[in-house]
Amino acid sequence: MDMPAYYEFCCRVKIISGHDVLERIPATLAELTARRPMIVTDKGVVGAGLINVVVNAIGGRVDITAIADDVPPDSDLRIVNSLARLYREKGCDSLLAIGGGSVMDTAKGINIIVSEEADDLMRFSGANALKRALRPLIAIPTTAGTGSEVTLVAVIKDHEKHLKMAFVSNFLLPNACVVDSRMTLTLPPAATAATGMDALSHAVEAYTCLAKNPLSDAHALAATRLISDNLLKVTLNPGDKEGRLGMASAATLAGIAFGNSMVGMVHTLGHSVGSVCGVPHGACMAILLPYGLEYNMHKNGHLTAELLFPMAGAPVYAATPKEERAQAVIALIRRMNQELYEATGGRHARFFKEALDRDGREMVPKERLPDIAETALRDGSISYNPEDLDYDDFLMVMEAAWEGRPLDTGLIRKG
Amino acid sequence: MYLPERYEFFCPVKINSGKRALEQLPFELDALNARKPLVIAGNDAGEKGLVGVIIDAFKDSGLAIGIHDGVPSAPDLRLIRELFNIYRDRGHDALIAIGGGSAADTAKVLNIAVSGKPEDIEGCAGENLIKKPLKPLIIVPTTAGTGYEVSKYAFFAGRDYASHFLMPNLAVIDPRMTIPEDAVTTAAAALIALTHAAEAYTGAGKNPLADAYAYTAIQLIMENLVNVIGDQRDKNGRLSLANANALAGCAFSNVALGVAHKLGKVMGDLCGLPPGLCMGMLLPRVLEREMSEGGYHIADLLLPLAGFDTYASTAADMKARRAAEIIHDLLKDLSAANGGVISRIWKDIQVSEDTLQDIAQRAGVNEASFDIDGCAKILREAREGR
């Protein structure tokens, strides 16, 4: 195991995880000396009846001072500002974020404003602009994917100015996360598949990209194992509580892994496809993950090969010759996508050509690929990718991922 | 993969490890809202040059630091009073402890006092009696660090403390501080960590997060301990061991105490031996016993001990046994690597039958397969080298 010349690792989030842990919320708030939480969530979470589950579990032991359920699927500065006003008006003293990535981002944004008594969020964007602890924030994830319950990042969009603000600080880590299997039991199969593959992409890129460290590796291996064991199961059988808990733990572990080791080109391109064409993040990750591993194979194939152990189990690992293991991992990920495609009645896209919006329209028209490649050049995550990519490289990968054919190894740059 | 019905995990410790990690201290203090740390070190840290490295790290920072490098191996309450006054009178706002052992314990207990009042250190002794976060605490581990220093435990003047609030905000692992130590000290520290990590990985309270810390610690110890004992110049190996020991302390703080830990600790105290050497010699025997009683996570321990290939090529029903063997082998290799000093200590252990019963009783192990007779039997086997 390689000890990096220098690394940092931090996850001070108290992790409370299990089948019936929402009941721990009142005690957890009390430990944080918080009495008047505001719930931040979205309509989907409310519609699925999950707010009721949380409220019932809290059982009147806490004064839920405000409930804001209008977080949009894409975080929005205006909403962040208006919810921060609500928080102040109602005299809240803490935040319960119940939802997926956008809800977590929004709650983190609100927290910056109310803690710093700021009006201009922009002043705190970038890395390490925050200097002190914020108000207590408890994250309660309703997807098993983003890992935002344990990450130090928030992304808030200013739709008026067409700006995307990123905030990075250990102070953005929630104080606690309450990961309860009940919260993902109703997640539909396609969303289960996509968010699960998002978690897998976190684990795999954390393990195979440049800023890895021994501790992030251990988190990534455990996450990979849990996803391989459980993702198809819960997609086929959404009520599988054990499987749901496995996926929820995997997402947390993968979030800790990539939060402490960064990610690479799969995320670079995924962000770009998301911002140019609006494809959900998890769907992008699922499609791009095998391509990232193929592209970097000459640099990190030995690391990809090791992932065969958590992905396929000890017997398959032992029976596969060393030099074939990395290819076997890529084949397994493609097979996972195929199985998830079948398990969701075709809603889990295997390649971008197949990605459809709610009305059945193609989301990634082929003529947008150059825009995507162009956008990728400006994404910071590329600096942790083992091999370099320029515009032509990005476009080459996108063309293959659009068609759904493996990369032509002859076209990969070998720096 | 094992997943408990419910679990909690908390590790507030940020880890900065590697080259020039100490130079990050001013920045990290700023993030902790502190500007004037009091550095606490053992009374041998100065002569080893460790205090000088810390002073250098602050040279360009414009921050004023205080230094107390006179902590003896068995400090008492007078020292806490003295340091409490210094901290208060000179306006310190954070603590930095160099190394493990008494310096770290002193810093932790002092932190209780400076975060409240000196009398609190009586009321807070025991389990989970600290009710709020303390002042910023940073630990700078050295090779002799066992991982206790980053854990939730502190031992001071006959009192035992356990609270997550005692864990440091930050551990700074810098190769300039993980200097060569004698083989016995190095081995004893790493064997405490190995015992803590292995028992976290196989025992009550096991969960995926604690597992990740334990897994990493075990791997790093297996890959580096014998080399470092054979050649203390192995700088990267020493850094790896310091990492392993710290990570084991984090895992250990989130699970129940294991049998090898409990017996080894009491045995060390009663027999005047390094507790790590006691825990190390007991660990494989405790695992064997647990195995025969159906302890089902021991087979999994083979993975961090030996790696993917060995794990995959070992038959399912042999994995647990193989794991215990590997630890026996490690102990043999340690002895060989160091010209027999460690094995002589093990060989020379004279534990009378009375002492042995005494250890078994005092260890407070209360598990089906480890009643007092069971514990005594393990100790007897270890004594006789069986």
C-alpha cells in the first residue's frame, strides 16, 4: 500500500445508521443544543410521505419550527435566500435537511447565510472561505447516492446570472447524518439505479484517481462491495430493507472516500453533460464510469484490477488471471448497467443516445457533444485524473459513450 | 459484508499526514479559531529535538506559542494546576500535545480543566461524563504513540476518562516527529494498535466505518512493522506505522473493548511489562478461543492481515485459523528482526499462578467464552508459549 507523501482526511460527521434511527434525531439535536430546527426538503420527499415518517419518528419531542418543502431539483440562489429569510423570521436554530443532493446543497447554503449573517453568499464561495462553525445541520438522505450527507461541498446556482457557485469547507460537513433504511424504501427503480451508480462512481474514482490515500481506499473498497452486493437487488425489489441499508451505508462510505480523495474524468464529463444537457448526475456517472477506467487503464489498471475483489468476490478474483482483472471490472460495470437497464424496463440508460427525458425526448443530441467537451475543459476535477485530456480526447470519449461502444485503445493518449 | 441493524460512528479527528504537515499548524489553528496554543510535551521530547521542530513550524506564522516540555511519565494533579494557571494567565486558546503517553493524557485532562474549571476533572472521570465540546486539541503523534492519544480515552493520576469530546480535533503526523525509537517501544506501540484494530474488526460494536479505520491500520502494520523493527531508518515505514496507530485509536473509540485489550492492559500493569507486548502475545490466542466458540468475523480478519490474494486462495473454513497463524508469525518475525530482545521479554515473563488469577479477575472480562477460568487459561497458554 502506498503512503502518499502528504494527505489529509477529515469526516467529523457523526454517523447514525440503521433501520430505525430517525428516532435518534431529538437526542442528536439535544447534543448540539438545538431546539428549533427548520426542515429543508422538496416536494418529491413530501409526496413520498417521507416527511411524515420523520415527523412521526420525532414524535413531538422537538419543536419543528419551520418546514420548507420547495427546494427545486437544481439548487437555486433565490430559494436559498428566501429560505434563509424564513429561518430568521421563525427564529430557527438548526437545520434538518431531508432529501438528495440539491436539498443538502440548499441547506448548506442557507446555513452559511444564517450563521454568517450574510446577504451575499458569493463572498463565501471557493475553498476555505468559511472560518468558523455554522449552525447545527443534520442531514437525512433520501437517496443512496450523492453522499452529500458526509461531504464538505455545496453547489448553488445563480440562475439569473448563470453562475454556479461552489463552496468547499470542512465547516460545511453536517454535524450528524441520520441514515435510515426507511427513507429509501420508496425510491423508484430508475432513481435507485442511477443514484446507486453515482455512489459506485465515487468509490471507484476515489480508489483509482490521483489523490487517493489508504483510509479513503478502505472506505471505497467497502462501498464498492456493498453496491455490488445490493444495487441490483434493491432495483428489482425496492422493499428489500437489508439491501436498502446496504446501499445507504455504501453511499455514505463512498461519499467519505471521494470527499477525501477527489474524483476524476468521469465526474468532469458528468458535470458537463449535466450542465449542457440536463441529464441527471447519476445517469451520467453510470454511463461514463467504464469509459473513465478504460481511458486511464495504462496509468491505473493495477488499481482498477484490485476492484475485482469487492465487485466480484474472492472466488472470481482468484480465478481471474491478474492481467485480465481490470478488463473484468470494466465488463462487470457494463454488465451492471445492462442488468439495471433490464430491471428498470429500459429507463436506466446504458449510453447517452438512450438517455430520454420525461416526455421521451432525446436528452443528449449528438451535435451537443462538442459543447460538452468544451465545458469539460473548464472543470477543475480533471486535475486528479491519472491521464490528461484535451478537447479532442473529451470529444472522443463522449462519442464512444454516446454510441455505447468501448473506447478505441489506439486513440487514447499515453502521457 | 457484515452490516449491523443500527450503528453509530463518530470520529472528529482530522488527519494531516506527511511531508511538512506541521507547517499547516497555523492554518489549522485559524480554522479552529485559535491563535495561541500551549504545547505540551514529555520531559524527553526536548532532547530528542521534537520541540524544536514544532517551534520551527511556527517561525513564519507570527503566532506566539507556549511550551511546557516537562511532563514526567507519571504526572499528578499539581501539574494540571500549574498548567491551568499558565494557560489562563498567558491567554492560551488551544492545546497541542507532542507524542503519546503522559503528554497526551495531560493535555486531554488539562483540556477538561481549561474548558471549564479545574474541579471538573474529578466530576468528568468515568464514562461519557463530559457534556460539551472542549477547547481545540491537536495531537502530534510520535513513533511511540499507541493510538491512545487520538482515542476517546485518557488515564491520569489513577482516574480513567472516556468521552468522544476528549478526541483531538486534529492529528498531525509528520515524518520529522516519527523518529526512530528502540525496537521494544516501537513494537509495543504497534501491537497495541494491532490489537485495538483487530478487536474492532472482529468484536462487538463492529460497523463499516470503524472497519475502514481498522482495516487500514492492520494493513499498514502488517506491511511495515517487521521492516521498521529490522531497520529503524525506514522513514516511510515509521510514518506508515504512526498513521496505523492513530487510525487504530479512531476505530477503537467506536467499538466495545476487546478481551486481548483488557487482559493485556491489566497484565502489563501488574507485571510491569509494556502493555503492547502483553496484548500482542494474547491477541492470536484470544482469537483462537473466540474462533472455537463460533466468533464469525475472524475469517474476515484475514483480508487486512494478508491481502486479497491470500484471502482469496485460502479455503473458507481455514480463513480464521490462518488469520491467527499470521499474527503468531508476525510475533516470531518481530523477534527475529530484532535479534531476540522482544522474544526474550516474552520468554522471561514470570507470572505466578496467583498473579494470573488476579489478572483474569481484574480484567473485568464478562463474556460467555471468557469467564475467569477461560481468561486464566489463555494467560497460562501465552506464558508457556503454547
